[in-house]
Amino acid sequence: MNHNLRSVCVFCGSSPGLDPAYSQAATLVGQLLAEHGITLVYGGGGLGLMGTTARAALAAGGEVVGIIPGAMQEREGVAESVTELIIVPSMHARKALMERRSDAFLALPGGFGTFEELCEMITWQQLGIHRKPIVLLNTNGYYDPMLAMFDQGVTAGFISPANRTSVISVSNPDEVLQALQGAELPPAHAFLWPDQT
């Protein structure tokens, strides 16, 4: 497939992590999106990988849309000079608007919040709420344990093979756009097992 990417939602940590490779990859992602004229949609924070990705995109001339709950502004800060900053009332509203404003989803390393956002978008794809690509940037194998858990879910009969293959993992930022544009999405209702159709 050749998905038309005008905007990509990036989920990532509000911490930089301990390995400088995480921030380096985030910088490259921000630059890459800007250089290809793709708007970065993200959680609006100025800290950690969130801030790094946003600042890199802005520095490269890209457009950045930050979406942040009002209660989180003081905690996460706000990246300066974002193209558009949207204050929402809740985390639920944040995710819903991020989904609406994006053509695809990319997860960089992060913590519980990143995991939750990523898994919710996978679930929404499975349920047919959206039909958009999902890619993990698996810097230094960060997501290996999660990917192994997904595989275990298939083996144990809780995740359909079609939905497992719709979550793509790449190791390097320069693979991200090709993965997003070439993603094969599962057919509608692929989450149903044969005896449930």
C-alpha cells in the first residue's frame, strides 16, 4: 500500500531515557518528518523525547501540533513555538484528537503512557475505529519484550495473526517512512476468529 501521509502522531517518553541513542533517534525522526513535509502531531510536552522530537521538527522547518491536557502543562512543559497548541480537558480527549489529526502512528521508546497510547491505537485499529498504519521505532531493541508479548498473545490465541502483523517494528529512523507508507492493514474485523464470523 502507499498511504498518503500528511501528518504522523508520535508517541514517546517525557523522559529522555538513559541511552543517548533514544534522543538521537528522536531528533532524526523530527527532522525526517519535517524534510518530507509531514506534520508532527504529538502530546505537546517539552520534556524528554517528546520535546526533542518537536524541537527537531521545528528546527528543520516542519509543522508541529501539540495536544495536551490543561492539567499536564505544568508537569510536562510545552515545547516552544509549536505551530499549533491545543489544550484539551482530559487524557481521553487528547488521544481522540491525536487520532483524528493523524494519518499514522509512530511509537518511540517511552514508559507506561507511551505503552498505553500505543496499545489503544492498536486496539482501535483492530476494532475498525481507524484504518491507519502503526509502527514502532525499536531503538536498541527497546520494544523487543513487548513484541515478544504480542507474539505470545498470538500463540495463546488472544491476538489474531492478522492484527499482530499490522504492528510493524523498525530499528532505524530512516526506515520509518517506508514502513508507514507500505504498511498492509488487516481487513475489517480481522480481530474476529473464523468461528466468530
